[in-house]
Amino acid sequence: MFCYRHRRPEDGAWVQATDIPVGKVRDFPSEEAAWRRVEELHLNPNQSPIAVGAQILFGELAANYMQRELPEDQTDATIEKAYSTINKYKRYLNRWALPRWKNVPALALHPPELEDWLKDLKRKFSLSNPTLGEIRKAMNNVFVHGQRQGYIPRTQDGNPMSFVRQSLASDFEPVILTLPQVLDIFGNLDLMRRTMILTDAATALRVSEILALQWFDLDFEEQLIRVRRAYVERRFGKPKSKASKRPVPMHSLLAVHLLAWRKETPYPADNDLVFPSLRLKGKRPPAANMLVADHLRMAAEKAGVHAPPRTFGFHTFRRTLASVLVKMKVDVKTVQEMLRHQNLKTTLEIYAKAMTEDKLQAQGMFLEQLFSHDKKNSLQAGVTKKDLENIEPVVRSLQ
């Protein structure tokens, strides 16, 4: 490893703690090439006007980034971040990046060495490519912040992460359910959890958004579910993105099941949670990971759906909805807006807006297709004939 050390101009003494890694020996065919790298990194205090900034450690940059950009209170943030995003970046930096690079000068991080380090993480800890991509992104955020604050040069070579290559291709194989499998899973769940999963399957809401729903969020007259908050890592916060805040259609066939659950829940008041934890006396929703482990996965096993760990959960029903709608040849823009993805293509995002009626119709098509497979009437448990009769005028108005 080539390292750089410099002397004080006034007395020629070696400056302490200035052995800065420049790169591996094999990367430099000559001493001249190594000195060129020193200049690129702005490490020569006799020639670089930003020598002090060049000595800042990656750990110091990261600490400043987390203090300024990742506080829990985002009131003064220029671009507000969700709590889950804040926690994610802190976790990647503290767990992976800082143990290795904390005491290395920021500008001495060498792209080939960073790539080798990411490969080692993959081998030693079986990290996926998308996870490695998130680690790279978190480190890149640190350098961009340092450039913005003027701690490191605002030039391309001031951010070594911009030269680090990392594949984002995933070997993850998502589980897509058939409609009979969905029904079999529903048949193995109690009324509350069955209604929760039906809501997930029909609306493509994220589980964090479903768990945060209160009864006043369900507008039965306008046939909309208003997404006002999310429940992430056992705390309430704002939805994931601007797109996530858009109201979600609530077809009458879904509404009738939600109303049936409201009759049975011990917490039916407008300000009560739609899907509360009974153990916590309705004050909080149940934890998503416990719902999957204790109920959803067990129901799937009984239904004959055997999925590897981390490949089956609430998101499975979101993917299943998308797959079924595409197979039914529903307009792709309507599918995109039902899933509330940020964009499909810029042109579609700006000019082609799916109407609420189209989304309601698509949701109704999915539910009717689902009900047509319901030989055991598993979905009708808890829904009385009177409930269905009361909702029929709404259904007719849609046709």
C-alpha cells in the first residue's frame, strides 16, 4: 500500500498521523504515478489551497452528515425525510461503512478498494446486491453533503463514490399467488386479519399504511381511503413519499367487508385504529413482522404455499394484485397509480392520469375475479346478507 506523509514547511519535521493511504502498489507503475494520485486527492499542503479540508476523515464527514441531515426532528430540513429513511441511512453507515472507513481521510478512499470491500461484504455476510447498493448510496450521500458544506472539493474527484461500481441486480424471486391460493390463505385467518389482508390485496397499500389507518380515514361516501400516516418500526410517521399520500379507491365490494369488521371490532370509533392490537387495548397496531410470523405465514403453510424466508409477506399481495391486473389487460398507467409508484415514464407521469373511476373499476374487477373462486365462501364469513343488500345500490351506481 502506498501511503502519503508530509513535512511541516517551517522545520521539515514529519507531521504526526498523516500516513494517508493513496492506493495499492499494483495500481501505480511508477513513483510519478503515485504523486499524480496525491495531487488528484489534494493531499499536498504545499500545492493545494484546500489541504485542511483534504485531511478530514470519512468518520467526521459522516458524523456531520447524520447530525445535519438525519435528525429525528425534520422540521428545519430542506428536504424532509421519513423516519424509516433516516433510520436506514444511519444503520448502513454505523453497521457497515464506519467500522471500515471511519478513520480514513475522506479523499483517500480509493474506488477499486471500495469495490473490493463491497465484494468482501457480499462474500462474508451474504449481502444482496440491492443492500450493497444502499450502502454505496449512504456513503455517496455523505460525500455529497461534504461537498455541499465545502469540507471537500466540489469537483468530480472530490467524491470517490461516483467512480464505485455496484450491481443492483437482485436474485430475489418474489412469490406471486394464484387467486385460489389467496382464498385458501384467507380461509385460515380470523376476521380481523382476513379483512386486513383483503384490504392489502385489493388496494396495494403498504402494510405500514394499513396498520396506521383510523376509521375516519375510510370515506365510504366518496369511496376513498385517505392515507395520512404510516406505522414504521413501532412509531407513527408520515407516508413514504408524495405519491404515497394520494387517496386510494375503495370499491363497494371491499367496503362491505370493512363495514362488517367494524361491527365486530371492540374499537369502532372514528379515531380508533381499523386494525388494532387487542393485547395493547387498541392503543397501537400489531407489529407487522409478528403478523407475518404468527399468522400470515402459518395461514400460507396450511394453504400449501411454501415460500423461502423473506420472500413471503404483505408485499406478496401487492405483487399479486399487479400481476392479476396486468394479466386482465388493465391499462398499465392505472396499475401504476393503484400501486402509487413514483413514475412509469416521464411522459405518462405528466400527461396520462388514470381517473378514479378507472381505478375503482380495476379494483372491482380484481375483487369479482377473486370472489368467483370462492367455493368455500371464506370471504363471506362475517359479512351478512343484509350487509350485501345495503351495498348493492353503490355497486349498481358503478356499473
